[in-house]
Amino acid sequence: MNRPLDPGAPEQFRADRLVDVLIPTRNRPAELAVTLSGLAAQEGVPGFGVVVSDQSDGDAAFRHPAAATMVRTLRHRGHPVLLTRHLPRRGLAEHRASLLAASAARYVLCLDDDVWLEPGTLRRLVTALTELGCGFVGNAVHGLSYLDDVRPETHGHYEEWIGRPEPERVRPGTPEWDRARIHPAANLLHITEKLALPPGAWRAYKVSWIGGCVLYDRAKLVDSGGFDFWRRVQEKHQGEDVAAQLAVLARHGGAGVLPSGAYHLESPTTVTDREVEAWEVVLADEDATQPA
């Protein structure tokens, strides 16, 4: 039987690290264990921290023996881990805002609780963000059940950045918005296979947003408003990651990174109340304040 799991102390966790990984979770003990196992296998970024913030209906997901073992493994390998219960629930954006407030790292990886990262992924993302100097980089998640579902009509939306990504104002109904079509299913994996990059090579490409695995320059995310818009949207929303990324894109630019080492576990969503798209509310507020 497992011994009690030390949650860690928030005041001891906040430190001047290079990277913290921020994971919101709810009712997903098995998926969380897999996500943490991917982090435990990362190398090349020594001492990165991990924050897990749980909003489960019952026991915290990180108390499941498999997840708890991965927490202990991360700590054994030199990675501080902070475990928190964040209740009552006030929506996805507020949850992400609370996670961001827990970190003082230079970079923060917003990682969903149903994403496995292959070894080397975090190092590649950190390298890309450091070299590009933009507001964020990300790995779109692969759905391997779609591996044989090739959709060549989406591949034309792939466009690489030449040099440092520039700020962009991306809005619905534009060609830039349609870049998101390369991310569902296994589209990005098929594009990667066509490029046939040599080992160790990576490319930065233009995006509208990326779901599941996004590494931010924390100062630039905060400068763009972070997730503080949570107060302006009702609790039952989705699209909070889109809203934050559109703001960062407009101020500091951003990019997808290929190849992606992020794999979606394809479990049923725990976000069943999707009455509002947070990005629609935020964009409407911003556009209403623009000069005519």
C-alpha cells in the first residue's frame, strides 16, 4: 500500500527555474499517470518543475497509485512537483490562471492531462522558443487512431516561418484562421512524414492556435493578459487556450514546432459544458474597443 503523498509547499515551489509544466486535471487518474510518465522520461532540461492542479469530483487524480508513483519518479529524478486541489470550479480559464500564478519560471508549458510526450519533446520546444524569441511555441497533438486517415486537402495550410515569427492579428474568416485545419486527427504527422527531416532537425510553422501542449515565455504571456479574462466569461466555457494564444500572437508572435512529440490519449472529454467560446467573448471585447 502506498504511503501518503507529499503535496509540496507552494512557497517552496516558486523558484527561478527555466521551465515549469502546468497541468490542470479533473476525473482522469489513468490519463494523468500517462501524462506524468511522459514528463518523467524527458531529458535535456534539468530540474524543470511540475504543477498539477486537480478539480476532480472525488479524490484527487494524483492520489491514484499509478499517478502517485510518477510524481515520486519525477521528484526522484530531480524535478520539484507541486500538487494542489483548486476548488470550487470557476471555469477553465480561471483554473489556468491559478496555475500560471503558481509559477515563477521563465517558460511555462501548458500541458493537458491527456497528452503523452515522447522523449526529447520538451528539450526541442525549449530550444525552439529560445532561438525564435517569440511568445510561444507548441506541439499539436497526434491522434494515432487516425494514422491511416490521410487528408491531403489540409496540408496546403502548412507554411513555415522564415526567421523569427512576427506578431499577427488572427481572426475568424481569414486564411490565417484556417491554419488550424492541419492539427486535427493525424494531419500534422502526415505533413511531417512528407518533409522527411533529418534526425534532430525541426521547423517552425505559422499557426492560429495549438491545443494541448504549448510552451509560453511566461513574461510575454502575462504581458498579453494571461488568462485574466476569466472574469469576463461565464463558468461553462471552452476555448480559453485559443483566447490566450491569439493575444500573445498579436503582441509577440508564436509558432508551431514540427516534428511534434505530443500524442493525444483520445479519452472522452471531461469538458461537457461548452456553452461559450471564451475566445469569442474576448475578441468581441477587443474589437469593440478598437478605433473605428
